[in-house]
Amino acid sequence: MKYLWVTLGVVLLFLGVFIWYKYFFVFGEGVKSGYLNYAIKKGYVFKTYEGKLIQEGFGRGKTGTVTSYEFEFSVKDPEIFKQLEMNSGKTFDLHYKEYNGALPWRGNTKYVVDKIVNMK
């Protein structure tokens, strides 16, 4: 009986560490810049704030051509979302945190914007 409790404890410990690592550990953070394509509130059960930046740059297409990159993100703070929503089409520098997995109430992506660094 004692071995059962020890085994159950170890399994629960590993499960807890896995869940923390997958959904709460900040894998990376940084700043992305680009034109705000959209900022929307959507979802069936959990209404989350989502957005997309269009980043311009030189890609691996034909030599010298400009290609665009998309950065899809989620926003937790309603105040940040309101500022994004009111300024769609402008250039933003957004600070984000990258997680290893998405939670339904946090957003649809593993990138969560937590601060607007600059807006032009």
C-alpha cells in the first residue's frame, strides 16, 4: 500500500512539472515590429483577444523581392487590446512572451503580447 502512494505521488509530481513546463514556463520573450493587420475578440467558450502583425523584410523568394511575414499573437490585458483595436493599420513594436503551449482562456496562440513598446 505504501508503494502505491509513493508511485501516485511521483506520477502527480511529474504531471505537475509537465503541465507547468508546457503551459506556464516562459520559453522566450522579445519584441516584434510590424503593421497591425487586425485585433479581434473571438471564441466559443473563452472570449480571447487575438491579433496579427505583418512584418516586412527580405525573404528567400526571388532575389531582391520583399516578402511579408505574419506574427499571430494573443493579448491577455483588455487595455492593451483596446489600444490595438483603435489603431489598426499603424506600426507597432510589441513585447511578447512565448510559451510552449496555448491555454484556451489565455488565447489561441503560444505568443502572448504583454506590452506595447512603441506605436507609430
